[in-house]
Amino acid sequence: MSAAVRAGWRIGAAAAALRGRAGRPLSQATGEGGGAEGGGGSGSREAVERLVREHPVVVFMKGSPAQPLCGFSNAVVQILRLHGVEDYRAHDVLQDPDLRQGIKNYSNWPTIPQVYLNGEFVGGCDILLQMHQNGDLVEELKKLGIRSALLDAEKDQEKK
Ligand SMILES: N[C@@H](CCC(=O)N[C@@H](CS)C(=O)NCC(=O)O)C(=O)O
Ligand code: FES
């Protein structure tokens, strides 16, 4: 196990705190969220909840994994790629203004990208980068039954 992964164990509590920061959704109280609420539209709490539960890894971003249209969204795609995570659900908020607002209401987080693991909001690109650096991402992926490709890369290094 690498130092980074070991460190991840120690800093596990930090990631939990970061996740805690996401809190619960703003709830139905955000009724007037720029037309993104109510009526079962794509930005409604119910619609967003369905989306985040649709796949173990769900990303709300600008553009697509094949063609990110913002550096922050691109960073998330690249970090996931480093870990060999290519199988995830991505939603392009530039295609859907209601979803763009609705996801912010849902997570109580003001920016895109947003990453959800097992239906739980994890963070944006800064948090994902931090979790990548401190080993927490490897651990969180493990909980989803996903083995990070970085662990195998590490093993190859050890053999050399
Ligand atoms: N520090 C943020 C960077 C993301 C960010 O600042 N996103 C901005 C510019 S792409 C945003 O979503 N603004 C609101 C919007 O475009 O709806 C993170 O960690 O994810
Ligand atoms: S679209 Fe301008 S910073 Fe993301």
C-alpha cells in the first residue's frame, strides 16, 4: 500500500467532513429556484434524486467526458480517468438550464462540476483533486466495488 493510500486512511475523517459540508439538499424550501423547481421538471428535487441514484458514479459537468467545455469539468474527467473510471453517468448542464440550477439546489453547492458517489454528493473539482491526492478517492471507489487503476499502476512500479 502506498504512502498516499495510507495517508488516505488517516485523512478519511477529513473527507467525511468535506462530504458533511454538502449537507442535505436545500429541500422543497427552494421553491422559486429560477424555474428549476416543482412541476417535476428536470431541475426538481425528485428528478435530480433519480439522476444521482441512476449509477454509482454520476457527474454533472459542462460538456461531455469526450469533450469537456470547461477546465473544471475537464479536471474531474481526467482525475476519474487516472483511476480507470470511464463507466459513469455524465450530465451536461449546458444542455439543460433547469438541471444546472436544480443540481445546485439539491446539493446546496453553487458550482459545476459536481460528483456523486452512490447517490451522495462528494464535491466539485477541488474536492475530487484533494481526495485524489490524499488517497481518499481510492477508498471511496473501493466502497463502490471499483478498483482504482492507480493501485495496479503502483504494483507495476513495485515490480520494477
Ligand atoms: N472551485 C470549483 C470550480 C468550479 C467552478 O467555479 N465552476 C463555476 C464556473 S464553471 C460555476 O459552475 N459557476 C456557476 C455556473 O456556471 O452555473 C470546484 O472545486 O469545482
Ligand atoms: S465555464 Fe468558465 S470557468 Fe467553467
